[in-house]
Amino acid sequence: MKLLLHPTGNKIFLTYSIPNWKVRNERKRKGRLRKMKTSLLIFLLLILSISLFTEELTIGEKFKAENKEIADTIKKSNKTIFVSPLLSPRVGFGIITANKGENQHWIENNYQISGFYSEGLRTLGFVYKYNYFFGRTRKGFFTQLNIGFDYFYFTGLGISPGGSVPDSKTNNNEGLTPNLSSGFGYSFQLGEDSNLRLIMDIGYKWFLSNIYISYVW
């Protein structure tokens, strides 16, 4: 504290100066307050961001789950094994993708490989089968279109099932023929996603017609 005399001598001023250490402490205190406020604001923003991100993930997962449930009802994948025990014996395996069309009827795309081997008969074939179900489930009657090819070799039968003449010396017949045929079948539902089917087709192939028993799961 200091007393100062005005130059005119009429007034006296009282002055007070704050020590430097108090000024420094005050500045430090204000600096700490600013840092605390800034840290608190950043913390609140971080909490808000995490909350919004978590909510967005929850909504996204829920949306994916709902879409998956919808997709599972309109698209399926299956496997099939089948046997043809009568006209042209063979066994085979296939992969099926099924989906509902715009009219809510099921459509199947079936990719199959099959064959048979014995001393007098050998067959090997690959075929794509298009199945269309009359009902809105995968049971009951359905139609079938087939596109593929067959390799065949047989001996001692004297004639070819396709009408060609066998080799006159060896009585053997061997060849590669297209499989262009159509047919129909009936599907018996065994479980939630398994069926037993009876199928018959006819067309231009190495053996004119055939009957199949297949299991789908």
C-alpha cells in the first residue's frame, strides 16, 4: 500500500498493489477451471457419441435380423439324394436353391450329377432341373424341366434305348447324348425342411423315360 501526493498538493491517493504470487495463483486457478470445464465437455460429448453409436448398432442388428428372417422365408438352400431303380438305374446327388416367385409359388433350381456302374452298363450324367410348385408350399404336385447330358455304355442288350443301332461285331453301344426332357412329381413333406419325392420324366435323352425317388433336406 502506498500514499501518493497529487502534483498540485491538494489530493492524496491511496494505491494498493497485489503481490505477484497472488496474481500467478489466480491465473493458475482460472486455468485449472478452464481445463476442468473443457475436460467435462469432452467427457459428456464422448458419452453422448458412445450412446448414439450403440443405439445405431442395436437398430442395425435388429434390422439385419428382421431382414434375415424375411429372406429365410423366401429363399432356401437344400441338398438331395436320389435313386432310379427301374428303367435306367442310377443314383445321384444334387444341390437345390429355392425361392418364391412374384405369385408366391416356390421355384427350385436343381443341379444334379448321377451315375451307375456295372459290368454291362455304365452311365454318367449332369442335369439342371427347374421345378415349379402348384401350391404355395414345397409339397404336393410340381412340374419339371430338364437340361443336361448323359454318357452311356452298355453291352449285350442288342438295341439302344435311344433307337441307335449297336456295333454289329461287339454288340456294344457307347455315346454322349443330350438330356432334354420334362416331367412331373409329387412331394411329401416329412419335416420342417425335408421332403420325399416321386418323379417321372420323358424326353429326348439316352433312355426315353425314367422314374426317380428322391430325398430332400
